[in-house]
Amino acid sequence: MSASRATFRPRLALRFGITGHRPPRLDPALNASIHADIARIFRRSTAALAELHEAHASMFDPRPAKVKLVSSLAEGADVIAAEAALDTGVSLSACLPMPQERYARDFEPAEWQRTLRLIEQSDNVLTLSSHDKDEVGYEAAGRIVLAQCDILIAVWDGESAAGRGGTTQIVAEAIARHLPVIHVHARGEAPPQLMWSGLHEAIPDRPSLDGVQRASAFDSLASLVEALCAPPTNERDAECLRAFLEEKVASPRSYSWPLLLSLTGARPWRRFSVRAASPEDSARWFAPLTHPFAGHGSFGTQLNERLLPRFARADSRAGIFALRFRSSFVSNFAMAGLAVFLALLGLLVPEAKKLLIAIELLVILLIIANTRGARKVDLHRRWLEHRHLAERLRLLALSAPLGRLGLRDVEDGTTHPNWVAWYARATARELGLVRAHVDAAYLEKLRRSMQRMIDEQERYHRGNASAMHQSNHVLHKAGDLLFAGTVVACAAYLALAFTIGTNRDILGLGLAGLVTFVTALFPALAAAFYGIRMQGDFAAAAERSNALVRQLARLRNAIDGDEPEFGLMAERSRRLGDIMLSEFGQWQMHYETRPLSLPG
């Protein structure tokens, strides 16, 4: 896989969604003022985005920043916003709640021609399947618009919902998701207001429509755009982001972890490798998830030319840092055991004591240098962060063809995401809305994509569970044997002491010195094995993988038996994401509490 440096720099973008009333609830006499307010929002956002691009040029693709509107193009607010977007140079994507021939029945002929012209000017059009009830299609389209945007513009009269999927419901859901909402009053009774949990001093877990903070939209737009789109400014996150954007990262040989897996029988010797998978390897494994969507307009292009190489880089680097971190702690415990061996060997070979002490000192210095080096490079955190990014991008490849970008899910409501969350969100913005008609063929393609990801994850976790169980079992048994050997040595020495005495030599070595050597070395080696087991979390890792296999198998069975229905498939996709990120969260929690330290 060949990718230019620009491939990894996200293009700066900002995505708006629109929801609002239709006639007669929306007075046509107010269309011009609503159009003017929305156009002003777009112009100010475009200017703020251009300033942001100039201020952080090194972090972004050099192409100009882009503002996008996603709309269902229903009569009324949707059409007004779409026309305001095109008038101000903002590009348009359309999410239609039903096929065009059915959708046209909801319009007067003249109004449908107006909407049809907007559909023709849209970059991408996603058309949902027909439903027995129109409300189902409108609700699904409304939720896709939410999942596609950074900011929701709501042309709303402030009153309660008139039906399923109505403006009030969509606004309430947006606020609960920590999505900024710009309220353009449908009756012109007040200037546009920003409603957003990010305005709170302490961000609530689930903000409500009644309790959310409000501010002047025009006064807040510049700071809002910066909060949503600016790259991390704290020194560490900025440094990590710059490092990810660079083309090369060192992939040195790491022997200790692969050797441990092979010696314990967890990995066949034919698979012994001292290097992590390359980006090209990761891309080959991932490509079957992205290539089926290559023909779906600019979305397919971005999926394969942007998301694919970014996932490959994140996945490969996660593997590199994981291998180096794991090899570091295995080496530390192995060298600690060696240091004890060298110290005790002086009892048996006193004439070599000086040499042995010198070698022991060197080993201890190597342990210190290894630990400090791993900490300096921050192997532990960089491994976890790159793994987190790879998992986010992996799931994005599955959710984006369903219209779900999850631009707010990534940061979980915070206004200052770390570099991983920021980069995942920036990549999602570039993907945008898929160009597709959600017919039986497309639904089957989505099903196969989910099945393929589940099968791949099942295979991985079955293998991981087996490998971790085998390593844990062998290390545990080895430790038990060493302690048993210590007991035997102590008992034998006492038996000899009370029978024939201990003033004897074995192979020219004093019995007392030999027993001291064995009874001190064996527990030290057993402790080293125990330390490797605890640091590597073998038993818990095996159980987590086994639990994940069970959850994935249940989900796979459910997907196999599902009727081909878009909403159900979207729900299955959400469930798969929850399973995978929950497992990663448990795994991350363990390793964050056990950074590399001196064995003691």
C-alpha cells in the first residue's frame, strides 16, 4: 500500500444538519428571513473555518476547508437551508426518507420540482427503503442527519412534537447527544440561539431540552467552530498527532515476547516473528471491509483512499508499540532472574565472584536502561492510543455505510478531545454521507460486511484466548515446579542434616552452598514467572477473549436470522461497536494501571 503524506492529514471540514417544520406550521412569509439567518450562519462558519485552517496548516490537508449541509430536503425548513447552503458555497448531501417516486407524493408538484433540483445538485444522495408508515422513514432520516453533523440547525417554533420523528424530538435527541443545536426561531420571534451542553461549566451526563444552556448563535459561532474542529492544543496530544502524521516509525526487532509465546507453546515456531505487522499487512486484512463500497461515490473513494491507509498505519503502529512494550517487561523479569542467578553463583564459584558481580551490575543497568527507555518513548500509552484509534476506524468502516458517523460519540460529550478522538472524528467528517439506494442488494452488502467483521474478530479472539491460556498455564506450572523443587531441596537438606550430616561435597561443591543456591534461585525464578503472568494479564485476557467470542457468536446468529431491514441492521452495528469498545475499555483499564516499572 502506497500512501502519500497528505493521505494522513485530514481535510478540515464542518458538517451541518437541518431539521425543522413544514408548511402550514412554517409560515411562508418568514422564508426569506429564515434563509437570511441560515446563510449568515454558513458565511460566518466558513470564515471561522478558513481562519482555523490557516492557524493549524501543518495538521490539515492543504486543500481549502469545506462546509457541508446534510438535509432530507423536505418541503419547508430543509429546502430553505439547502438553498441557503448552495447560495453561500456550502456543499449539499441529501438523505431521503423514502424512494423519490414515493417521496414526491408528499409535495405539491411545483415544490417537488424545487426539491428535485436540489437532489440533482447534491454531492451524495442516500435513499432509504419504503416503509408502511411514512413516519418511520422520516424518523430514520432524521437520525441519520443527526449522526452526520457537527452542528444541527433547527428551524423550530419551540413547541412540543406534532408526531413521530418531528422537529422537537430530533432537537431533544441532539441535545442529549451533546450535539450543538442552533435554534432558528420558526416565527422570527428571537435571533438564532446556540443550545449546547458545551456551554455548561460542568458538562451534564445527559443534558435535556429544558435545562441546556443557551447563547447568541452569531456571537458564539467562531468559538464553537474552534471547539469542534481545532486540533488538540496541549503539548503531549499535539506531539502524538504530529508523530502519527509522519511517514515513518521505527520497527526494531523485539525477541522476548515472541520467544515467550513460542517457548510456552502459545504460538507455533513456524510463526515466530520478531517484527509487528506492517501497514501493508494491516491494509490487506482490512481491505475486504472497504472495497465493497468503492463504487459509492466520493464516500467510497474516501473510505478506500483515506480511512483504509489510516487504519493500516494505526493498526501497524499499535502492533509495534505492543510488541516493544511486552518484550520490555518480559526482558525485565528475565534479566531480574538472571541477576539473582549471577549473585548466587558466587556461592558456588567464589573465585569468579568479581566477574560475576560485574556481569550482574551490567544486567541491572540494562534493566534500568530498558525501563527508562520504554518510559521515555511512552510505549505503554502509545500502544493503547494507537490501538484505540485503530478500533475506532475499524468500527467507522462498518457504521459509515449505514450513515452513522458518530461525530459526537467519539468524544463522549467533552469539548477537548484527545488526539485519538479528534483524529477519528476528523476522518469521519471526510467520509460524509454514502451515495446509495438502500435496496435489498445494499442491505445484503451491509450484512456481509458485518458478518465478515464478526468472523474476523471471532477468529482473532479464539486464537488469542488459546494463546493466553496456554502461556498462563505453562508459566503457572513452571512456577509451581520451581516452588516444589525448593521444598524438595529444603527437605533433602534437612534429611541429610539429621542422618549423615552436611559436611559433604557434591561434584566438588559444598552441600550447604548448593542448597542455598537452589532454595534462593528457584523462588526468585518463580517470582519472575509470576511477574510476567501478572504484567501480561494472561488469565484475564484469555477470559475476556472467550467472553467476547460468546457475545460475537450470539450477535452473528441474530444477524444471520434477521430480516433485511435498515433500522435493524443499524441497531446490530451499534451493538457490535458496543461489544468491541467495551472489551477494549476493560483491556485498557488493566494496562493503564500497570505501566512498565522496575521488577521488584
